[in-house]
Amino acid sequence: MGRIGPTELVIILCIVILIFGANRIPQLAKSLGEGIKEFRKSVKTATKDEDDSAKPSDKA
């Protein structure tokens, strides 16, 4: 218990195909990929901004 095996993956895939249809799945995958890409980009930018603000400035 706790692990997803190949049988469970096939069942999940069948349910997804029934709900969304075979034509829409590539669009969903593309949208998901773009969302993950944007999320990583924003996290990287936020981390860079925090690092820049944490450094002491030479202005004084």
C-alpha cells in the first residue's frame, strides 16, 4: 500500500481520457508544462531578488 503500480496508472489514464477526451489531453499537458515553466521562472527571479537585497550595499 502506498505505491502506485502500472495497473493503477492505466486506470487513472482511462479515467482522464473519459473525462477530457483524447483530443484535449495534449492541450492540457502543454498548459501544465507552461505553468510549471512560469512557476520556476518566478521562483528563480524571487530568489535572485532576495539574494541581491541581502547583500550589503557599498553606498554610504
